[in-house]
Amino acid sequence: MKIIILAAGIGSRLGNPFPKPLTALNNGKSIMGMQVENLTTHFNIDDVSVVVGFKKDLIMERFPELTYIYNPFFDRTNTSKSLVKALKKNKNESVLWLNGDVVFDEKLLTILNPFINKEQSFVAVNTSKVAEEEVKYTLKADYIDQLSKTVKNGLGEAVGINYIASKDIQFLINRLEGCDDNDYFERGLEIAIEKDGLKVCAVDISAYDCMEVDFKEDLENANNLFR
């Protein structure tokens, strides 16, 4: 299995003059530093790649041990195009990917491992809250049916940690390639679910702390959770 961190974006909502994954936390780590530490507790660091764009050299210098994929169109494309670049380089592998602004408790990976081991594609979700501005989901016959920010009566929020099994990856690559430049990668998943019958589980990680840092108040909350 390969691991992809999506870190190409400008992250303008947080207002940093540097890539958002390098944002410092009060625990002395950066967001990406905490991600890499957590991931390499369970997985091999040689399997971790990062999609970079905005001020890419800052990330590459901070984490020289990682592998990098460059999205030169980071300023005018969204996560669908960053993800498809990474998946095409790993199209014969299963892939776990996460957004570069996700701060999470390392122990939640123990919930994901059984699904990885049986090669079941999934989206990690938090069912304890359903905020209007977040990516939400509904289910049909135990698998995700709808997945977007506009979902009505969502059952929970996607937290930005996802997995595509090798048997499913080509479906997702095809659908991501057909996405608009400004689409999030969730759009590719949703179309593959609808058009290709892709079976994607919603894995509830609500028992553990996990959040995306988009705004300054998110950063404050993250610092309160991860001391």
C-alpha cells in the first residue's frame, strides 16, 4: 500500500505565507510533522508521497526523507487533480490518502487497518457532528451513496482520510480525470459510486480526535485537542 498526503494548495483561508501543512502546533510539531509521525508508527516511511505545489521547496526541505509529486497547476486546480496525479503513479497499488491539513490521533489508524487488510475502499467519517460547510455523506445498503458538501440530511462528515483498494483504483482515476479543475476529489468518488458501482464504506472514527485545519479557530481547537 502507498500513502499520499495532498499538500499542494495555497491554504489562503488560514492566512499563512507558507504551506498550511507546515503550520506549527502548540505541541511543538507542524501539522505534517504530526501526520508523518503518526503514519510511520504503522507504515513504512518509504511508502509515503506528498503532492506539493505552493512553495513546494519549504515542504521538501523540511521533510527530505519523503517522496514528492509536483502539481504545477496548484493555483488553479483543486484536490481532484492533485490526487489523480498521485494515483496514476501508483495505479497498481492500494492507496491511503489524506489532506495535508488533517490533525488526528494516531490511534484512529487501528480502526482503519482491518479495512485496509481486506482491501475495502473507504472514507473515514465523524458521525458526532454534521456541519453545513463540510463534506457529508449518505448510505445505501451499507455503502456510501452521496458524498459532497451539498448533501442533505448527511449522516456525518468526511474527515479527509480515505483509502482506495487496488481493484478499484482505475475507476477512481478515470472519474477524477473527468472532474472539473475546481472539483474536490470527493466528486470523483461520488461519480465512481454512481456510474461504476464502486463500493465505498464509511468508517466511523468518531471515538478519536480528528479535524481539518481550515481557519484560525480550527487551529485553536486543534491546539486544545493535541497538546
